[in-house]
Amino acid sequence: MDIRELFSEFYSPLCNYASKIVGDYTNGEDIVQSLFIQLWENKKILSIEQPEKYLLRSTKFKCIDYLRKKETFPEISEDTIADIESFESTDLTEQDIEPLVLYFAAKLPPQTREVFLLSRTSGLTYKEIAEEKNVSVKTVESHMGKALKTMRTLLKEHDFYAFLALLKITKDIF
């Protein structure tokens, strides 16, 4: 996979992810753009076995750097950075969950993504979504089933087992 294909596939989801971490879409875009520029200049991405995991992790670190520079989190010490660098998928915090949901939701088909986000982030019931989208409740249920199945698959592929358990336990996580 070359840098153009990676950019095409991952740019938008990574922007959603970064913007949720830094709290601003424009700054999130800048962070992701600088990451891709850096990768293009170094041609490093071509030798990475799992580019999606690398891009997610790199985006998170770039967001942390951005927040440190903005002094949003001045309490981040070198020890904390070392802890973050040893991040394991089981170390998910509440702050990690919502950006990851948006990242993985961006990979869903448009209608399925919209139904999923209306349910999980807006807290609408299936009936309310059906009324808003002018579709049947069964259609909403179908989209949600498809979304949850895809999300489970994506989470397993990326070793987010702790997050997967939360997905099974409650829908309020989203």
C-alpha cells in the first residue's frame, strides 16, 4: 500500500479521531496532515507491517504533543509519556473510547454510520431514529446490527478486547 492509498483510506477517520482528542476539527486535521507529510518525507510507512495501528498510535502521540504545547495538560511528565508509549489495548481510558468509536464508525457505510451515531452519541431510540430518517424500526435495527457486527470485527482486528467487552455490556458507552 502506498502513501496515497493510506491517505485516501485513513485521512478522514484519523481526522475524526484527532479532533475528538484535541477538541477541535481544524487542529485535528492539521495534526493528521503533518503526520502524513512526515511519513511521506521519511518514506517510513512503506516498511511498516500494520500501517493502520501505526497511524492510530502516531496520531494519538501527535495529539498529546499538541496538547502539551498548548499547555492544556502541563502535568504530563516524562514518566507519563513513557506510560503512554507502552500503551496496550487493555489500557483504554474513558478519554480513549469516544475518539476510537468515531474512528471506527467512520469505516461504516454512510447510512449505517449515521444510524449508529444517532443511537450511540445522540442517545436516540430506534423509534426516534426511524422517525427522523423516515424509515421503519426494522431498518434501523438492521443498520444497528450491521454496525455492531462491523465494530466488533474491527475491534478484534485491532486487539481492543477491553473495548469489545464494553461494547457487549452496554450501549451507553457510546
